[in-house]
Amino acid sequence: MSPPSHGYQVLRDAVLSLSLEHDFVRPLYHWRTSRPHAYHSSPLNSQNDDNASMNTITANGELFPNLKTSNGTYLYDELNGGFSVLVFTNDAISCDLQQEVKALTDQNIPIKVIALSTTECSIQGADVTYQVDKQVRAERYFTQEGSVYFVRPDHHIAGRWLNYDDHVARAAHAITKTLAPFLQRQQTVKANKQGSQCE
């Protein structure tokens, strides 16, 4: 849906904004040209997650479903500029997950932890907390307490776990492994820059 000119962009934005509240506008969309692309075979999709045992609607490579938060903003507004770890929990973020995320940020990986809780309390260890209805959490995201989604900067799902804090995912540092191709590329670029400076 990338507009070829400013005029197209104005028209597209008008239709999109009207469609949020007016049903008559929605038929203007064509399902084939307005649905997001799914990156099911992306090398950034996790090979160490529960993707195979979770609902295919939110499979790896699919666009993460947006959500209007309790304060009237949208979750996509928070998913900008880096990777996001979305934790569906009413409890504090585990120390292991916090340490894994810190190790990645120490390598200059832009990543933040967003808690989606059914309570109004701020979740300890999360960068930001949003309240989510329990039914929405189950029916839109197919999650349970402790489930985690790892989302790319373009809002596509790179990994998902029914319970990240179980011993398998935690011990494997599954999010870090998911980012391995990205980390390798980053190290290669850094090495090439250093090499060119020495010449």
C-alpha cells in the first residue's frame, strides 16, 4: 500500500481513518491488495519456539495484531524503532528474561520489553505496561499467563512461546538465537568499517 505520490497518500490516509468508524468505507479495500505480507520463511523467524503448537493466525512472519490500549493509544505506537518483547503476564518479568534483554541492549540491539497485563498495575521489569482484557488476550493473541511474542521493528512476529520462562526456552536464550543472523550481519558490518579505516 505504498502510495506513489503525495495525492495518493492523502487519499489513502483519509480512507484508512474513515474506515475506523464508518462501515461504508471498508468495502473500498480489496482483500488481495490491502493485507500485509507474511514472512513465513524469514531467517529472522525463531527455530527455538512454540510456533508449531500455537494458532496459525499469529504464526511467525505474520503481522502482530494491533490493539487499542486502555489509555486510548495503539500498541503499534509503542512498537517503533526496534525489536519488542511482548510478555503476557500479571507478574514481574523474570530475572532471566531481563538479563537476556540487557545482554542484547549491551550489544547495541534496540529492544524493549512491553508487558500486556489484565491488571492495572505496572509490571516490574517491563519498559512499559498496557492493560489488556483477558478475553482479548486469549482470542486475539492465543496466549496464556507467561506467553511471549518477539516482534520485529516492522511489526511482524519473529518468535512466540507459550511460556518463555520454562526451562527449555530460558536455558536456550531463544530470543538471542532468533537474532543470531542479525547479530552476525551487524558484526560483519562493524568489522568491514574497522578494516576500511585501517587502509
